[in-house]
Amino acid sequence: MTSQNNGVNANEQLSVMLLPLSAGRENAIFSHPNHMSTATAKNFQNALVLPEETPNRALCRAIVEQNWQRARILLSYRGNKRLMEQHSMNQRSTALHMACGMDAPVDIFLSLVYIYADACLMQNDDGCTPLLFACKYASDEKILFLLKICPKAALIKDNVGDLPARYAIRYKRCLQVIESFLQIYPSSVTVPNKNGISALQEFFTKVFFDCRNERHAIGVSSLLLQASRQRNKFHLDASNQKRPWHILHASIIEPCVHWAFVVFFFEKHSYQIEEQDEDGNLPLHLLCLSKKSFNDKVFETFFKAYPLALSVKNKMGLTPLDVALLRQHIRKVECIVEPSRSIAHMENMIGNEENPHRDEELNQINTIFSLLLKDPSVVSLFQPNSC
């Protein structure tokens, strides 16, 4: 056939289908479907299907082979929805899985979603939904579209217990995608998989170090810490008043964030060292409050940046030293009042001018520290209303 007798241009001729070699079809050439009758077009669609496969399997094969013209023709088959439903019941990957995995053209992707929207919730043998495939292989726009069409898919885990939000974080999706997942399901950042690892833990132990874009890494960090903060109801109350948000404070409180990240966030947001949260706590208060173990470098960095923090009280009237004593965090008390350096820090805090109470305060702190080293149980003597 030539372009003259078909009425099609050269570009359309490139879309004429040549089937894979099989018995009796080695030289099968078909006309463009736009120039066929309905019956001829149906026969043409059927001819694209090998004898041993259903039209839907042929569609999956066309998508995997990235033969987009063949896929478009097969999608025009009116019975495709029923065949897709039957194919989905065997728990293998559907055509929508394939389209997300191959990042198919938008028109094919949209056709599959509109033909059978329930496929968005279908899981294959690995427990993966099309959304999980999209988070790994497809564009950010396709992920956002699937979330809009079927937000319930964001709640479905694979066989390992990983949620789509974890996939989005792992494969460094844009902030809009990650934020969309967290709006639908904030707990997804702290829900552990079958290995006991949450998305937040995975990010701060692996993904963060793989991020080449520092701005993106900090942005994701902020989103995850805010989601964790919301889930744990930490620093939140029942009012609608917007509460202050500090990434430095949140990184100290979050159990899975290593102390090195605390220093990193301090370097990026050093002004927050002097800011109090809604409970009146400075970062130094939170260091003493947290159950995590912190390297001495964190305390030294904070002391150097803001020596006056030692005298600041939170809304309960407690200084950082008071908090450490109440929590019986002996090592943290040691970092605050160790004799070898407490005098220098206290002098910076009190000032160089004459202060008749300075020596008395220093002696009191060092005495407390000495007592705690000998007998940690005496911490109760320094608690409020202990007398």
C-alpha cells in the first residue's frame, strides 16, 4: 500500500502495525485504523493479539514494549474494561501497573484510568498498586493525578509494609508530591514496615545522604518532621491558633534524628537557637528533655552560640539544668555543669561586671554535679516542692 491509495501521509504510515513474527503472520501488514470500517477495525484489533493471549495481555505487552500506537488501538476495543477486570483478578500486574512502570504517554495513561478506575487499588503479587509503581517510575504529574483520582491508594502497603509515601521519599519525588501524601495520611512517615523501619528513619539514615539537592533534602526534612509533630500531637493544642514551627526544635525531639542532623539544622537555622517554642523551651531545654543521647559537640555548639540559654526559664519556670535534673539525665547535667568548663560559660552568662552572687552560683552548681556523680538518686532533692 502507498500513501496515495490510503489517503494517509508519511508520518501516519510510520504507525502502520507490523506484528511480531508468528505462524502465518510473518508478512502481515494492516491499513491505518482510521480508514477502516467498524468490522474491519475490530478484526484489526484482534489481529494484534497473539492466539495464546487475551487483548488485555496484548495491551500489557504493547506497553512494556513501548509500542504506543498498538496500545492506543487496543485501548479502543470496547470490551477492554471487562477484560481488564478479569485480568486484575489473578493478582498480576494490570495494564495500569505497566503504564505507570513504563511512564507511558499521558493519553494512554488517562485512557487506562478512565476505562477502569478501580485498577488504581489493584495489587500485584508483590502487593504493589499502580501508585507504588508510579512513585518509582512515572512522572510527578502522574502521581498527583492518581492521588486526586483515588486517594485511598495512598493507604495501601506492599508486601513489605511500605506505603506509597515511603516510595515517594525514597525516590526523591518533588516536595508537592510528598506533601500531598502527608496531607492524606500524616501517619505514613512514622508507620513502621515489616522490618520495623519508618519512612522517617529511612530518610534520616539513608535517603538524606543520597540527595544531591540540599534544598530538596531540607525541604523534605521539614515536611517529615512537621508530619511527625502533628501525628504525635507534640507542641499542639486544641485551639485553631497557629503554633510556632522550628525545624531545629523538632529535630531534637524526634527520636530517629541523629545528633549530627541537629548540628546540621542549627548551621542552616542558627537564629532558632534563641527562639522558644510554645512551651517556652529553647533548643537547650529540649536537649535536656529528650531521651536521645547527644554528642558533647551539640552542647558545645549551643553554649558557644547562646551562653545566656543557661539562665532562660520555660513556662514552667525551669532552666535547662532544672530540666536535666528532673529527667535524671546525668550525662546531660555533666555537659552543662562540668567544673572544667562551667566557670567559663557562667562568666559569659553573668558578665564580667562585679556580681557578689556569682561565686555562690558556681559553687552551688558544682556541688550539685559532684553529688549526682556520687549518688544519682539525690536528684529528688533538687526537684521543685521536694521539701
